[in-house]
Amino acid sequence: MAASLLLSAAIATLFITSPSSAFVSYPEKYASVKSTLPMAKDDGEIITSTRRGFMDHVATTTAAVAGVSSVWMQPTPALAYGLNKANDKLASFGLPALSNVPNGYSALAEIYGKGANRSPLLVAFGFPLDWVVTLPSQDVNGEDGTIQVGEYAKGDTATFFVVPNEGKVENIQEKDAAFFKSAIIAAISQKSNNVYQDFKVTKIEPYTADNGKYMLVDFKYTLLTGAGFEVERKGVASVTSAGNGVQLLWAASIAARYKNKTEGQLRSIVQTFRCYGEGLNFSADLRPAMEF
């Protein structure tokens, strides 16, 4: 028990003190976040508060175990998420509602690429009600960061990623294992001080959802953190090709948690993932530089 508490404290402390070098490529700039579970509505809607409230809670819990004294994060605007709102957003583009979202989950449908430096995409997926949501930030230089949800103190995350230097793939299901290995390695190592080793794709499975082709990819790796820890991680990703590139939503957790608790949860998240680009009019959602 003592060892477990120390590991949990170390994990939480690692996230708090250096989120950009913790378990994932945490966005350098972020713009949203979460509510507490008691604020959840019956339809899976959550009224998000700020990262400060979440971080204060994590800091208090961690301090009791590991002696962390205080943490401060810049408050951000409140946002609302929910399955109904996500489906309304999809419907506004003439797209089908999210299907197979488990009970007790919320959902989002957000535009990735509002800045002039990125190609816009509509990204949607479900996630547990009490997970934190992070969105890309906008400034005069364009857009930075990504769409991510997670229970960060425990190392459970799901992150949207656009594979660099990949064009449109007409049939993602015809790609070989090496393609998916390269794509996921790029995702787990993006903007991070962490080093990974022993990466392995363990299973690849095609599936079709809402007329889109996807590949479900199981993987595992060992994370060598900036704090000197070696953390075994397992995860699953959904890979597709929308617009003019290749995109994926990857979800992972500590290997022990994946085996005993999170595997079904993470699979549910990535299997609700939908990504759209072709034929959609994003003009109302884009943000010209002159707005800043």
C-alpha cells in the first residue's frame, strides 16, 4: 500500500510540476476545462469550470501524500460539453449523431484548426464525465495545442493528433503495420521531454463507422520520464484519414490500470471518435488574425 501511495504521489507530482513532460505531449497553451461530477446533468452534459479548480484539488490530494505545498494555474473561460450539444454541432454540419457513447459519458464536437496555420477539421468523441477537457489556444500566430481529455493525476488520457507530412489516404484500412506504428510513435512523442522505449503494436483491426473507415490499433511502450521514472503504458488508438491528412485519437494509461480498470473505458472513447473535413463549410468557426 505504501509503495502504491508513493507511486501515485510521484505520478501526480510529475504532472503538476511539469505537465509538458508528464505522460503525454500536453499542449503548451490550453483553453478550457472541466466541472466536478456533481455538476453533471442527466443528459451527460458537464458545465466546465477552470483548470485552477481541478489543479487545486489535485494539489491538495497530492500534498497529503507527497508534501506538495501549492500549485497555481491561470483560470480559463468556462465551457459546456455534453452528448446533446455534440450531436447538435454534428447536425449543424449535416452529420450523423455520435453512436455507442456509453451511459455516464459526456461528449464533445470541436473544430480543430481554427487558426490560419492549420487545416480545419471537425473532431467528435465521447469521454467520462469527470475527465478534464483541454482545447487548442488561439493567438496572433494562429492555433497551438490539441484536443485532449484526461484524468491526468492518474495518467489516463485521450489525445487527438494529426500525423505530420501525411496526405490524404483513400483507404486507411489498406495501410500496413509499419504505417500505424510510425503514426502512433509520432503522437506519443510530440512536444515532450519524455523518451520512450520498447514500443510495440500488438493488434490492428479495421472497422467502419458512419461511412468512415477507421483502424483500431492496440499498442504498448515504456515511458522514460524527465523525473527519472520508467512507466509501462498501454493504449489503443483509432486512426482515420479525413480532409487532406491522417488523424488519430489515441488513449493510454499506466499498464497496471489498463489491465485492471481502464481498457474498456479507453476503447469506448476511441471507438466513438469521428473526424470530418471534406465538403464542410467551416467559415463561421475560423478566426482571422485580425480578431486578436
